[in-house]
Amino acid sequence: MEEFINAIVNLKDTQSIFILCGIFISFDILTGYLKAIKKKEVNSSISRDGFIKKLGWITAIIFGYLIKYMIGVDMFLYISSIVCIATEGISIYENLGELGVNLKFKKYFEKLKEDEEDEKE
């Protein structure tokens, strides 16, 4: 994972960062819909909330671009991109697991989900 983060931070082409975020967002939407169809849980309000979240990521990344081009500081762009890619990547991984794709680290994500549910209670 550290190698992946270093690769993103070392990207100097902001267009590549934006495209990479777009790819992760798109695949999260695709795998989310596939999961909902499989479970017969397609719901417009859940879709709407998901799209609002995706628009939030896009807004954060565009804001990072504006900061970079206006004052030359790219920290916000890179941090937003890393968090977006990590969050969407985990979601894609979880969705694929629920679709029946046998994933190497499935138990790790199940443990994270259990810990999250314990915190809610």
C-alpha cells in the first residue's frame, strides 16, 4: 500500500491524478450497482446519496487543482486524491467480495467492518 501511495504522490501530471480518481469513482459506482442488483436492493435514495458523495470527492479534487494553480501549493490536491482513491478502492474491494469474487484480503475488510459496527453500538 505504501508503494501505491508513493506512486500517487510522485505523479507530477495532475491530469493523471484526476483520471485515476475518476477511474476509482467509476468502478465503485459500477461494483456498487452490481452488488445492489445481485442482492435485489436497488434503491434510488441510496444511489442519490452515493452520487452526492462522489460529487463531493470531485469537488474536493477540483478545489485542490484550483489551490495548486492559484498559489502553487499541491498538498490539498494530493491528500484529497489519496483519500479518495483509498476510500473508493476499499469500497470496490468490499463490493467485489460481496459479488463472490474471492479476494486475498477479504478477512481484513470483514474485521474493519465489524469494528465499525461495534463503534456504532
